[in-house]
Amino acid sequence: MTQRHPEIIYLRRRVAAILLLLVVVALCVWLMVSLGGKKEEPAPAPAPNAFTTSTASTTAPATPSPTATASASATPTPTPTAQAKTSCALEDLVITASADKPNYGPEERPKFYLTVKNPTQADCKIDLRKDGLRFEVYDLASNKPIWADTDCNPSEDTSERTFPAGQERHYEAVWSRTTSAPGECNNRQPVAAGSYFLHTLVGKNNSEAFTFNLG
């Protein structure tokens, strides 16, 4: 008859078998989780096509901002020019000063011109007895008045004159190269060589300065 082992031997075998079974079960669970639970990462989305993006942004309609719309609507309407006027007054006339040359020798007397242009669409009637024509010369360095044609002589025109629409009228005066002042015509002195400028006027409407030199 086979002798029975002590009870402790059987207990140890059972414990070892249980431990082995637990290890096998744990190993199976780990394998199932590792193999069955693994998820495949999605492929990265393709980069946007640069050409397509550029075309879309180019052809998209632009929407004006409220600020730009407000600025455009606030732009003032231009005022009519003198050429569009259907009436004419003294201040509408364009007065121009000029001379026959810019430089004069010691014995040459300057010949000055006064041009009146009416740029409007209406005739302009001016009383030149009240708003007289004048030629005036000033020293360029000091801006001092040197001579005026009406200091010692009557104006070139002392009538009521109509300046037709869109036309010009010309006047001229020759300067003796001597000084003058209103009421001082008996002791006129020759002017020195140098630079001077001419103004022409009709009433209070004056021209731009015309510069010239005396030798």
C-alpha cells in the first residue's frame, strides 16, 4: 500500500497550480488587450493645395468696410469753375502782367503788357473810371514801390468797358526807367540797375508778379 504524503504537500501543489493558472489567465488577458485593443492611427490629412487656396482668395468678392463707404459718401461735391459760370464780376477776370523781354540793357526802356481775360460764359461790364487799370513796378529786394503809370499820367483806359465771354483784351505801357509817386512828378530820378517786378491791376484785382532786370 502506497504511503500517503503529508497534507502540507498537497496544499502546496494546489497553491502552485492556482498560481500557475492565474499567471496563464493574466498572460491571456494581456495578449488579448495588446492584440485586440490596439487602434490604428488615422492617416494625416493631406496638406491644402496652395494653388487652389490662392485662386479661391483671389476670386472671392471684396466687401467694402462701413468706414470706407462713409468716407466715400462724405466727399464734397466740387464747386463750379469760372469757366462754368453764367455770370461775371470784376473778381472773375484773370489779370496777367508781362513784358517784351526779361532783361534790358542800360539804354532800353521796358514795354509792359496788361492782359485781361474773361474765363466765364457771360460778358463782363467793368467801369474802368472807378476800377482803373494800373501798371506798378517794385524793387525786388526791398518790395518798395518804384513807379506806377497813373502817378503822373492818366490810365490807359478810362471808359466803361465790356470784356466779352471767353476773350482777352491787351493794354501796354512804356516805362521811362524813372521813379514816381502820386503827386510827385517834377523830380523823377533814374532807377539803378538791378532786379524789379511788375504788377498789373484792374481795380483791386491784381496779377501775379512778373520779374525783370535792368542793366
